[in-house]
Amino acid sequence: MSSDYDDPREGNFEEEREPNDARIIARAKERIKTPAVLLLVVGIIGAVLALLNIPSLFTLDQQFAQVEDQWDKDPNLQPQQKQDMKKMLGDVKGPIKMFLPISIAFGVLTGGLTVLGAVKIMNLKSRGLGVLASVVSMLPIVSGCCCLGLPAGIWVMIVLGKPEVKAGFEAVARAARSEY
């Protein structure tokens, strides 16, 4: 029952806001989709490349022995050169054996973080995690495929900074708060 003196601002604003929020969310998802998919691909490639190095953990000594055998069989190398090269290889064996498992774990972790961040921003759930994932993907030592990681990370950062995308994250957050 309405009178001429009722305030038009009173009423259920959730009904009025939801369609507008739905448009805001749809527009933001449309804007973030392609760069987020590229970021997802970068994360998957990085993690897979790291995982592909796991067999090297078990064959590293054999690989070092093969290199030394090649040097021994090379007629162009002088005996002193062979000895110097074997000494140099002996000096780096330990650090390589120590660094390889760490780099594999780091690659899997950062690849997983990049994938998680990409999925979160596709759903407009965690802008902060998306920013972190894009920064991680831009580091060539981390991404595993630096040729894609840098442009993907830059693109995601640019799109995450757009006002309509920020509004989409806010609309999703409002919807989540209203559910509780």
C-alpha cells in the first residue's frame, strides 16, 4: 500500500541491484577471461616443465659420467684440458644436485600458484591472488616459459587495474556478503 508521500528510495534494493551487479560481473568476466586463460596456460606449462625434470634427479650421476666419457673420447682435447674440465664438473656436481630438487619444487609451487590465481580471477574471487600470480608468471626463472609469462602477467595486471574489472570483483564480494 503506497501513498503519495512514500519515499521512493525505500524498498528492497537487492532486487534493483542484482541485475545491475549481474551486468557488472558479466562485463568483468568478459574482460578478464582471455588474459586469465593465458595465465592459466603459463602456470600449467611451468608446472609441467618442472615435473618433467623429476627423472633427472635419478639419472644425474649417469649424465655426469656420460659427459666425462665424451671428454675422454674426444681426440681434440689435450690431457690437461680434460683434467681441468673434469675438475670443473666435479666442483659443480654438488650444487647442481642440491639445486635441482629445490628448483623442481619451486617450479611446481609457482606453477600451481599461477594456476590457482588464474582460476580465482576468472571467477572474480581473489584479485590479490591474481596480482600475485601475474607477478610470479613474469619472473622468467619461475614461469618455466618466460616467453609467455611476461606478456601474460603484464596483460593480467593491466586488465585487473581496469575500473570495470575492479567493479566486478566488488560486485562478487557484495553478493558473497549478502548470502551470509
